Amino acid sequence: MNSPEQPLPSFDEVLLCTPQTSAEQVGLFLRRCLIPCRRGERIYTMLYADELSYDVSCRAEELFQRLQHYSSSYRLIILCNCERDNSYLPSAFSHYKVHMIPQRSRAEIQQYLQHHFRVAQPSNSAASVFKQHMCVGIVSSERAGMGK
């Protein structure tokens, strides 16, 4: 995010974990991250890793331990819910834990995201529904079941 022209992460750089995420999916992701190849300076991110099942988490840690010896220059970020930091994967990687403080203001982050999520030519797309022709929007309500 040092420049507005830096791209957002691509689909293969991010793994959104759920309780249904398989060990194979996590394994493929870790292999992309830890086995060196000519992909440049990518940053790989596992989101909600605390949601992984115990079995998948154990297998992920074992694979990580085996593969990290292939490269010392990998970039892997594992994001977890701070209320679930006692689950397996956050506990296993707790010695790598870094408390992060955002280096940019909220306004700068929003501006960066708006730059990348704005549809240039809003024709008959869903972007015409969201503010400022964004192709991404968040709909929320304080009351459940209100027709979102």
C-alpha cells in the first residue's frame, strides 16, 4: 500500500479459512508460499486460520515445518480472531506472533481500496448499486433478519 498503483493480492495469495477448509487446500496454499519459484515478492495470507478443524490445523503445522526449510525468504501472514487465539494453529505459531498497528490512517486505507474497487465504466453492472460505482460493498444491520 506504499503506492496506489500496487495491486491487491491475487486469488492465489489469500486463503479464506472456514471449518470446511480441507487439508489439501491448506497444503496447496502452503506449497505456493514456501516452495521458491519465480513469482516475485508475494505476500501470502491465511484469514481466519483459527476456524480450521483440529485435524487440518495439525496437518498444516506439520507441512509448514517440513516446507519452511526450502526457503528462508517466504512471506506468510496468518490472521486469527483474537478471541480464538487458543485454538490449535494460533497456539502452534504463537512464537511468531506480531502485534500489528496500522501504519496508515483509516482514510488512506479507504482511499487505496476505493482506487482498486471502483468500476471504470459502470454500465449494467452491480457496481451501479453501490456508492461511487464500487464493485464491492458491505451491507449490514444491527437487527438480524431485516432483508439484507
